[in-house]
Amino acid sequence: MHMAEIKEEACTVPAQKREEILDKCIGIFADNGIENTAVSVICRKMPINPATLYKFFSSKKEIISECVKRCSSNIETELLNGMKKYENDIRGMGEFFFEVVKKNSKGMRFCVQVFTSPNSENDFNSPTLYFRNKYAVYSNIIAEIVGVDTKIFEPYFRLFLSVMYYYVLTDDEKQCNVQRLKIYELLLKESGKEKTEPNK
């Protein structure tokens, strides 16, 4: 192995370790709640030496911020790779989005905990703003793909996300299915696409 290759491999090891730590932290936060999960709890459940953890992150706040970005990145990659297939297809887009949420349910549960935390505006302001910005972008992109005016689409998308949040917090897929289908029905009717989009 050449010296350049050795140096490149050495650089990727810390990055891989950091991502592994973040993935484990997301699961720990999702299962225990961010308010109930101190750094000492993370170290015990991983397990990892606190000194090792602090080589990568300076505080719990930084861990949470980076976890939000990693969750967002994972979900964003899947959405971008698949949602263009559902042009003018409200139901298809919704079901695809739901499948992505199901696949990333722990990450979504963690993110919901961050948004609903009583400390979200103080301790977690940066990650909360990060996801709010992503929400605004995706609301417009998805509205354009499914062919619905953004002013009509936005409140339904907000409602749809509320149903997704309910699902990741409760695992109540039956109730989620009922609410999701009702949203499709109302959005199709208000957007005038009720007769143009086939039933599925």
C-alpha cells in the first residue's frame, strides 16, 4: 500500500467512527428520550469511553445537532432518489413518503423529540431551524411534483407530517393508515385532481 493510500485510510477511520457513534446515539435518544439521556447514559449504553466520545463531540448539544443533520441527510437521500417517480400522483407520493418514514422511524422519533422539547428554542435552536428550513423546501418541491398549488398543498403537507409524527411516536399504523387516506381524499378534492388521478 502506498503512503498516500495509508494517509487516506487513516483519515476515513475517524469519520466512520463518528458516523457509527451518531447512528447509535440516534437509537439511544429515540428509545430513552433526549431529556432523559445524559452523556453518561450514552457512554454506558453504547458502550464507549467518555474520553473517546469527547474526541468527536464537545457536548450533548452538539451530539443532538449532528444527529438531526444525519437523520435529515439519510431521509433526504431516499426521498430525492425516489419521489420524482410520483409526478401528478398524490397517493403514490404519500405512500412512498410513508415507507421512507417507516424505514427511518427511530430517526424520525428522535427528530420529533427535538422539535417538541421544551428546550427546543434554547438548547436546540440550531437543529430545529435546520429542519424547519428543510420542511419549507420539501413542501414546495413535492407540491410541484404532484402538480398542486403550494398554497393548497402546504397545510395538507403539514397535516400529513403530523400523522407521520404520531406514527413514529406510537407505532399505531392502523390509525395512521386511516388518517393518511383521509388526507389524500381531501387534498385530491380541493386541488381538483379527484377525477384525474386513478384510485389505488
